[in-house]
Amino acid sequence: VQLVESGGALVQAGGSLRLSCAASGLTFDDTTIAWLRQAPGKEREGVSTISPGDGPSDYAYALKGRVTISTDNAATTVYLQVNNLKPEDTAIYYCAAATTHYFLSRPAQWPRTLVYDYWGQGTQVTVSS
């Protein structure tokens, strides 16, 4: 299994970015993909999640309205669009994967880092004020 993130950059506050997570080696329709981020000196936190097979998605409450998660199932890629970027969005953004079956009875656990089996290497997002 391989997850490869891309799209991170240095942007000014108020700007937008679209991050990509290209997945391979897994059954995309049976997998839940999440974006999590880790800011310097802080714990890794959940940003958003989606199950490409049937489409349900969720967002961290603090980010609702600024982020949109989507998939290109043919390309087995998950995207994260982040708008109106703020300096506090500065972090390494990771995508992670786990089987969807796990979340069927535990939907609220998606922000937890320990539930994921596979991780990408991360992509750096830096927002200047």
C-alpha cells in the first residue's frame, strides 16, 4: 500500500490550496481515507475523511466551511481543498487509510491517529500572515 501526498506550498493568508493523496495497493472502494495534520509542537489532528465506495464524508468542526474533501475513484485519488487559509493552518498534512468496515460501527473515531493502518509521508503547508 502506498499513499503519496502532494500540493503543499507556501501561501499567503486568505489563499487556497488543493492537496492530493494518490493511493495504490489497496481496494479503494473498501477503504476510508482521512486527512490529518500536525502543526509544530502540537498533536496530529483529524481534518476530514471520506469513504470513496459510498461517499460519506466528515469534517473537523473547526474547519467546516473552509475545507472540502473529494475523490477521483478512477484515479484512486483523494483531494482536500482548503480555502481562506490562516496562519494556524500551517502544518504537515498527511493522508491515512483504513478499511471502511472498521468505521461502520465507529464513525466518530475517524480523527484518531491510531485507527489508521497506512500513512503517507506528508506534505507541508505554510501560511504566511
